[in-house]
Amino acid sequence: FYTDANTNLNAPDSSSIITSVMLSTVEGSLAYTPGGDFSRYTSLLMQQTSSTSRQAGAYYQYIFTSQDFDSPWGNLYTSVMQNNRVLIEISDGKGDNGYGGIARVIMAYSLELAVDNWGSIPYSQAFMGSNNYQPTYDNDKALYDTMFSLLNVAIAKLSNSNADPDAPGGEDVIYGGDLT
């Protein structure tokens, strides 16, 4: 009698909420890294932009602190790739090809940004939390092979998304849920 007392029959399935919220979070964070940190640092150091005040003014005068350039790494690994890894796991668990395909395209692009900026990075052993605090670095070639593999799976999933339990919509801030 009491087992269903706290079940709200009008509430949506929490896994559908999680995928839609995570997708927009991942896409927004992904847009910030190349459009925010990378472009800001590059344009200041290449003297395409100028500033005389605050943080950008210090960069323009080559005044940096140890944490100034940590932001893109942390953003790509936590806000984008870690959340995206969870999105892939949830989507695959539900058989949700639309979200799974989109997440794999985003993961491939995130890897491309990271490899092009830093070279060898942890990936195959990353995102394990307390199970592995020191993941090994994967070499560039292996990471590019991983990107192509992710994209091949993404193409297959996006081509077979007709029977998905949830379809991406407005929370897909890049394409508005249009999987084609």
C-alpha cells in the first residue's frame, strides 16, 4: 500500500529530463571554450584585440598566473566531455539513438579541440573518477582514430533514430533537434 505513496504519476521520467538538460549544458559549455577562452587568449596574444583594464589588460601585457590557462582544460573535461560521457551512457541505456548520435558527434569535436590544442591527452582511461586518478595519455593518432570511430557510430545512430523514446528538440541549441 505505501510503496507507491510518494510516486507522482504526473511527473515525467527523470531519464528524459536528464538527457535534455545535459544536452543543452554540454552544447553551451562546448561553445564557450573555443568561442570564449581560446579566442580570447589567441586574439590578445596575436594582438588582434587590445585591452587596458582588468584581466584582458593583464594578458595584453603578458601578465599571467598559473590558473589563467586552466579554464579551457577543465571546461572541456568536466563540463563537456565528462557530462557528455554520462549523456552517452544514459542514451545508450534507453536505446535513444538521437541523443546518443548527437553526443558522439560532440565528443569527437571535443576530442579534436583538445588534441589540436594540447596533443596527447587522457581519454581511454579518463572519466573513471576515484577508480583512476592518473589516467594514461593517449597519443594523437589513437585519439584521431577514436574520433572517426565515434563519428561512424554517430552516423549509424542518427540514421536509425525513428523509434527513439525521446526525440531531441529545442534543448539542442545547435540544430534544434533536426537530426538530418
